[in-house]
Amino acid sequence: MAVDDKNISYRIYLVAFVIFFMAIAVTVKLTNIQWVEGDYYRKLAKERTIRNFIIPANKGNIYSSDGSLLATSIPNYTIRFDAVAPKASDFESKIDSLSISLSNLLGKPSAYYQNLLRKARANKNRYTLVAENLTYTQYDNIKKFPLFNQGTYKGGIIIEQKTVREHPIGIIAERTIGYDRVDPDGMLKRVGIEGAFGKYLNGKNGKVLKQKIAKGQWKPIQDINEVDPKDGYDVISTIDVYIQDIAHHALLKQLEEYGAEHGCVVVMETKTGQVKAISNLGRDTKTGKYYETINYAVAESHEPGSTFKLVDMIALLDDKKIDTTKVYDSNGGIVVYNGRKVRDSHEGGYGKISVSRGFEVSSNTIMVQAVYDNYKNNPKQFTDRIDNLGLNKMLGLPFQGEGKPKIPHPSDKNWSAISLQWMAFGYGVAVTPLQTLALYNAVANNGEMVKPQFVSEIKEWNKSIKKYDKQVINPKICSDETLKKLKAILKNVVKKGTAAKLYSKDFSMAGKTGTATAGYGTNGGSDKYYISSFVGYFPAENPKYSCIVVVHKPNTANNNYYGADVSGPVFKRIAQKIFTDAPSTNEIKNLNKKVAKQELDYQKFYTNASKSTNTIPNLKGMAGMDAVALLGNLGIKVKVKGVGRVKNQSVQAGAPIDKNSTVILELS
């Protein structure tokens, strides 16, 4: 018995000893957590229940040069309700008036909101959705409603804000205006003005402290932000919406007519380099429709073909190798170098003609002979001339993905016995459309080559933050004597050369056609296609604008794939539209003299206009931008879907004008 008691005592002591050491261990651990690891665990607990959330700043707007909105950030609000926050007395006394207010603003019956809020209260729901996709005006009204006007803690209102980027003029110039998007790999892709000037547009984000109230649900701890967001600056682009609309639709019409793969057009102000219009349209292979997909004018470096022959003339004339009257024999339209033939597009050639006439009719044989004969012993002199023009370097545009030029040099490993000859008619070299335009613009601008410019100013409201002045790439590309000859030749291209079908005695233009063959080196030439272009300026005597049009892979069914047939008409349409609609500066005599027919026509117009001011006009067939302007002048809200001309209008012609309604225009 004594032995058993003794064993029991040992066991009791052992258990007590273990418990004692466990108590010591717990005490040590608690002390360690409290004083050593306490900060870590307190921080962890706080992070899991309280967290700072980013409040994105509103992006600045992008405006056209005439003040039209090209891109803007529109705030979008979601309202939720924390049904636990209000006192019972407040909730019961104000739920009726709150439900009625919500019904009046949002359109659903007041009973709907009454049931929604009471159910949330009964279920102690702290994150009930009340309304979403609200405008700022709606949000501003809701936060003043009964109960909600007491704020987050007393009224239970939870406000969530996000911003949506809108392009008011639709997809026109979309690629140049740009965007920020996350690609499938999770990388942020910044495109166009949006991307290039993001540091000004984006502003600075704010912060708001929120507390976790349920799984995945957070609400602000206080009614004011920790840090208020600072909105971005506005960017004033050089784009002119009127010219942009003309250029876009002129290019679109021609691409559709020729079933081309893609094309681009750029209109630039001669003296400043400000880009007034740029359109890049590619065809969707599934739908056949054209969209802004790639900024071809900036990114696509390719063989220019005959538009490069301007470089030949600058070099030959300015190096005083020949004069414009120098005569060459086109040799029946074929000359041979090292077994390779250079052909003229005109079968049989042009006989014996001057080099200036050779340029006007775009004779490959004439221009190649002129360049080869004068630079064969020193081809570096010719390539140095190209480098001095700046064509061997990128323009340094602010956009990502600018195409790199390719200019061969005699020191290159791949320089061959035909490199010089092929360069003379625009092959074996590569430049972007904007580089070509900058060169022709320099001729129009009396020799000064300026950098294409897309943004003129950064502003904060009416305060100027930064201005972008003209940037000169080359102060003088050649002598005044050479410029005078070049201008005469370029004018003759339109008057009596390859672009003669574009000539109008009432309106002067100058420029050069180009038809390059591409894909000729693959699959035995079966992949061959054409690149049609026209580049020049207008008016020829006192140039105000320069313009380039490039169309890739036009349909060759009717043999009309030449620059004069495909791209030239786009150039002419743009030039004439701009100046036909522009005010005349000519002196008008007998201004006050009344003409009977004009008076009668005016009276008819005035009568019809007076009748139509109270009714919706018939917009079908009208250009989209014109229809928007017409409705805007009548004080009617407009929403546009698609691109092109008006196909359908939601409010039919003749209906009374309701300025509170919105007319939806479907374009195609």
C-alpha cells in the first residue's frame, strides 16, 4: 500500500512539474508577443482590418486645336448602403423620404427602394447595392438625400468612384489620341498622345482609409480622404477636328473603293509642322470594315518608290552635277545594270527627255541614269546627302514604336553593285510616311525642315504649364536656287506629269506620285503587291499645308493601282475641301449689289430653315460630323454609334424637337 502511495505521489509531482513549466512557457510566449513581436502582430491585425485604398486621379482632357474634346475622363459612381450604421430612429423617420427621392432620381418605384433598404436593415447587410453607373450630377444629388446626407457613419451611405475614358468624336484619330490598356500578358500598353504625355495627363492619385466590414467588403472610416487626388493637366493637341474629319472620310472612301489592306493620311501645317489631321485605317479581315489599328504613318517604314526621287533632284541640283535641262535617253523604257533591269511603267519609255521631265513623268530609267552617271565613282557623296537631309535618323516623335529608316551606305557589308541604282528610284531604302512628308514640307517651307508636332500646349484650366514651339530638324536642306527649281518641277507633276488628272486651273497643287512594288522577293514574286502614294503641298504658290497619302495593297483588277489613281484623289479631295470651305481673301467688288436669283434662293432657304427649326431634320446620308454639328446647333443631345454617314436616326425627321431627349445616330 505504501509503495502505491509513493508511486501516486511521484506522478502528482511530475504532472505539477510539467504544468509549472508549461505555465512558464506560456508566460514567456505572452511576454514575447506583447513586448517583442507585438508590433508585428498589431500591424498584421490592422492591415487585415484597416487598409489604405488608392483613389485614382481624374485624367486631364485632350483637346483639339479648335477646342473640341478628343478624350476626357468621366467620373462613374456606385452607391451602397451600410444598413447597420444609422440609428433605428433615424432609419424609420427618413426611409420614406429617402425612397421617394431615389425613385424620383433613378426611375424605379419608391416601394422598390423601401423594400431594398428594409431588407438590408433586417439582414444587417453592410454593403447593399443601391445604384451604379451614376453621373456626377446624380451622385451629387443622392448624397444630399434624407439620411444619406448624414454621411457614412450616421447615414450609412458608401460611395465608390471610378473613371471612364471617353472619346467624344469616336474612333476618328483614335490611334493618335491614344489609350492606356493592359495587354493579355498583364503589361500596360501606352499608345499615342495618352501614352506619350501620360506624366501630365495622369495627375496624382489620392488615398482613403477603409475598414473591412465583411469578406471582400470595405467601407471608408471617415467622410474625408487621407489624401485627395490631384487631377491631371489638359493636353492641347494640334489636331483640327474639321480637317481631321475631311481626311478620315476621304481616306476611308478610297480604301473601300479599292479594297485596300490599309492606308494612312497626314495633313501638316507647313510653317510650324503642326499635324492637323492623321488617319490610320486597317481592314478587319472578318468584317471587312476599316478601323484605327496601327499608327502606320509613324510606325511603318517601307520602300517609298518614286516619292524618293525628290532626293535625287536635291542631290543632283545642289551638288551642281547637272541642270534640269540635261537630256537622257530612256532606251525604250529599259536600262540594265549587272544583269538587272530597271523598267519604266510606261511601255516603250519616253524617248530622249530632260531630267526635269523625267521626274515629272516619274521615269525610272532617266532618274537612275542621272544618279548613277554622276555618283558611280563616289556613291558616298550621294548617301552623305541623304544623311544631311536627316532621312537616316528617326524623327524622334514622342510615340512608342516609331519606324526606323534604312539608308544603305557604301561601307555596309550588303552594299552591292546595284545599290546606288536601286536607291535612285526608291528601292533598297526604307522611310516612314512622316519622314517623306517632312522632306516635301521642307521644300514648301523654303528649305526649313521642321519636326511633325502633335501637341502644342499643356494647360491647367486656363493656366499654361508648358508650350511646345516649332522644332527645326534642318534649317536649310538646299540652296534657294535649287528650291526654286524643285517647286517648279513639283508643280509640273500635277500640271502635266503623272498627276495631270488631278490638275485644276482653279486650284494649284504640287507634289509627287509614287507606286512601289513590295513583296517581290518572296515566293517567286507571287506575293507581290503595290504601295500607292502621293505627297505634296497646297496651294502651290503659297503653301499652307503639306499632305501625304499612302495606300497598301489596292485592288489591281482594273490596273488602277498607281499613286495618281489611288492616293492622288484623296490628296485633292482634302485640299479642295479645306480651301473651298475656307473664307476667301480676294477683294469682292460691288458687294452690296443685289442679284435677283440670289435673293429668291435666299428667301426659299430662309423659309425652309424657319420651318425646320422646331422639328428634327432628316439626317440620313449626311456625314456624321455634319449631323452632330447640326443637331448641336439646335440644342439637341447626340449619341453616335459607328463611323461614316448617317444610316439611321432614333428620332425620325419631322418630329418635334425635345431638348431633353437624346438623338442616337447610327453611322456606316
